[in-house]
Amino acid sequence: WGHVIVEIKTGQRSGSWPIQTAGQQLALQEEVCCPDAKSWRRLAVILLPNGKYKLDHHTKIMDIAVVKAMFLIHHDKYNRIGG
């Protein structure tokens, strides 16, 4: 697999989880110098009340683009308005 990002979660699945792991992937790619997105896997382990767990794989490449867009918008807003 290469690199794996795992979030431990409880409760109902949230659409924000894949965005969180995508942001972590981008940060780690920069930190460990491994830009190849295909060598990364992202998932959440959902802890269930009965002691079991369920895996939630985050496979959409678009999540990375969404995070990059969020950073770009924040950066642009900060520079236009002046932090």
C-alpha cells in the first residue's frame, strides 16, 4: 500500500471525514516527500457501541482537489483582506 492515513471515529459517518484525511495526506506528502497520490490510502475506523468496528475507505481523488481549493480560497481571502 505504501502510506496509510487512519482516523479513528465514533458515531455516524460524516462527509467531512474524507476531506480531513485528504488534508492530512497533503500535509504528509509535503513532509515525507512522496507526491505520488496512488501510493496513499485513507480510511476511517468507525468504533461501534457493541465493541466492533467498521472501515470507511476514502478513495475519491477529488477530495484532494477540494482541500487544495479550500487552501487556495483561504489564502486568497487572507491576502485580499489582510488577515
